[in-house]
Amino acid sequence: MASMLPENMTAENKSANYVGNFFIEQKIGQALRQSNFYKQKGFPCKDLLRFLVMLVFTGKNLFRYLQFESDNAPFKKDAIYRFLNDCHYNWRRFLLMLSSQIIRNRIVPLTDEKRVNVFIIDDSLFSRSRSKAVELLARVWDHVDNRYVRGFRMLTLDWSDGNTFLPLAFSLLSSEKESNRLQGMDPMDKRTNGYRMRKEAVRKSTDVLLDLLKQAKTYMVPASYLLFDSWFAFPGLIRKVREQGLHTICMLKSLPTVRHEYQGQKLTLNKLYATVRKKRGRAKILASIVVGIGQMASGEEVQARIVFVRDRRSRKKWLALLSTDTELPEEEVIRIYGKRWNIEVFFKMTKSYLKLAKEFHGRSYDSMVAHTAIVFIRYIMLSLESRCGQDPRTIGNLFYVCCDELQDISLVDALQRIFSLLEQFLDEHLQLAEAEIRKLIDYLIGSLPSFFKERLAVCCCET
């Protein structure tokens, strides 16, 4: 990215220039028009979207920015909120068009034909824990804290070739059970895209998953496998994915209600593991068998390979991976499933850096869909720069480079003061030698992210 931007530009102008170039290269205006984005009055949708995408890179909050810098703001708050709350805009079509054209035109030409492309699907908590009047707000189970919280399940379909990760589509799921919904649906025109999204939000997650896959295939996104974890690993869903022409690779969890057919018997996962013959010694792959998981609607039997792998955290435990591609070698099953980890990094990045569920706090369902799509656009932009520029920096490093430089300097100054106070404390209270203090400070600085280490090194040289 540094090669694209002149050094004499201010940090905010760099961000604006970079986002503007991205909008021009990817023909964002054309994609918006094809996704039913038309201005009601005032400013074009493209200008409003560019402003909102760039906002996080300037370190500014929308509410505070409009409240305290209203004289300098390019748009008034009515224009922004009207854009976010419009129920006619098709954000899903826009994201699918944007990601699919980047994959076909920018990523595939850089990729070897033998590389395996995959779809990855998973859900994550979209927390609105402080909200009460948000449309379709529901009680959602938080798998991290093991408790119910207020919010939504963000079901996300993504694409990866093992190097580049791009989000394709998402759905903010409320709850299929009406008793778990804290708020209902606002009355609206049933012909709009917003109404269809709301109806989808109260459907089963597995049904929505299949719809997302169908829509991704209509945009010719190349992928051979669908990866997901054990939360979705049910034979019925795996068979339906196979009916769409995709193979599945997933983690399995032993459940008493889920059985696989092996040698004329229907066995649970634990009994399967007890039945098969394991490899001796310290083999990482303990066993591999082919089982039946039922029939598709056409009557064709679906077979799958289950690979039992030693859990590296405990030698006495094991993990099980399933692949409907029975011709795939055991090592390949493990290697391809390893690409699923990218979605965990994506969730962490969007929540910690790109302000998912933190930046806008609208009450309408449309505003939350719009906010999520804007966050995904930011990630797509950073991911494309990381890939096409052959940049060794992580997405997090690129995010910091895009941020306002003044904020970076103030943060580095704060770190320097902390280290100075620590050095003074060690000298006065622990009476350590100067060499020992310096060794400890160097160790602490070495533990920081590379971006901060570089900034601290520059500041030390200047002083």
C-alpha cells in the first residue's frame, strides 16, 4: 500500500485516497445500482458508503463525529441514518457481487489451478447486550461465556484458497422460537428486500445456510468443499450440501442421536472409534474408515470417510474429521480442514479492529444489516491489498497503517511514558541494576506487535 500513496500526503488523505481507489477499481457505483441502491434525495449512495467505510480508519465515531464536528462533516446525520435504515437496498447481492468479481478477476489469476478453494461457514455472536428496543432482538447462547445474551447469531459464508479469505454473505439470525425473541418485527412493505431479510432471520440456521450456498453458486464463486465445525455436522445437512454438488469436510462431535452406518450396523461416533482398529505407536492419524450417512433425495447413497486424529493437546484424546470425498487422502482431509481457522481470525479482526456491533447502534434491523455489510467491505479491502500487494504484513498491521497517524503517535507516546514509569519504579523500589532494567524493558518491547515496535524504535532514534 505504501507504494500506491505519496509520502507527503496527510494520514487522513491517505485513507481517503486508498478507499477512493478501491471504489474506482472495483466499480462500486455500478455494483450499487445493480443491488437496488438509489438515493432518495441529497447525496449519492456511493459517496455515503465511501464516507462510512473510511470512518474507522480515521479513528472517529459516527455519533461523536456528527455531534461535535457537524460543521465540518460532509453529510448531516439525517442523510447518514436514511441511508443505513433503507429497507430497499440489497446488501447481500452487493457483497456477493463485490467478492465474486474480486475472486474471479484478482485472486484466481494469482492462484495455481491445483490449489483447493473452499467455502467456510460459521456463526458468531452479534452482541447487543445493552439494548432493549432493537428490532428482532433475541436471547442468543454465547458459547464463550456459556450463557444467554441479547443479540443475534451472525451466520457467515466465506471463501478461501488458503491464502486469501473473503466474506461472501451473512445473515443476522434472531431466533426460530418466538419465546426467545425479545422484540418483534416492525410493520413494513412485504415486497421489500428488508422484509425478506427479516423473515429469513427467524428461520432455522441450517435452512439459511443452504440458501446462502445456492446464492453463492449463482455468482460462479469457485469452490470444491464446504468447511464447518461440529455445530453443523448433522447427516441431514451434509446430504443436502452434497445434493448441491459440494463435498463437505467437517469436525464431528459424538452425539447419542447421530449414528453412522458401518459394516451393517448404525453406530455412534464413540462406538465407531471403539470398533475400528487403530494404528500403533505415536501415529497422528489413528484410523480411517468409510461409512454411510443416508440417502439423498434422488435415492443415491452418500458415503463419507471419517478420519480419527490424535488430539495434540492430550495423547489419550482423539478428534474426528468427516469428508464426503472418499477418494481424498487422509492427510489432505486434515490439511484442507485447517483452512477453516481463517474464519476465526476474521471474526476476531472484525470485532477487535473494524468495530463490528460497536460502531453504529441503530434500532432497526436494516441498520444492523447495513453496518455489518460496511464492516465486511472494510475487511475485503484490506484482504485484497494484503494479497495483491504480496504484503507480508497481517490484516491487523494494514489496519494500523490505514489509521490516523496522529492517533498512532499519541498511543506510542503513552507506551513510552508507561515504560519510563516502569523503569523509574524498578530503580527506586527494587533497586535493580541498569543493565537488568534495560533487559526487562527490551523484553517487554519485544513482546509488542511489530507495528508498535517499529514506531517505538523510530521515536527512540528521534529523541
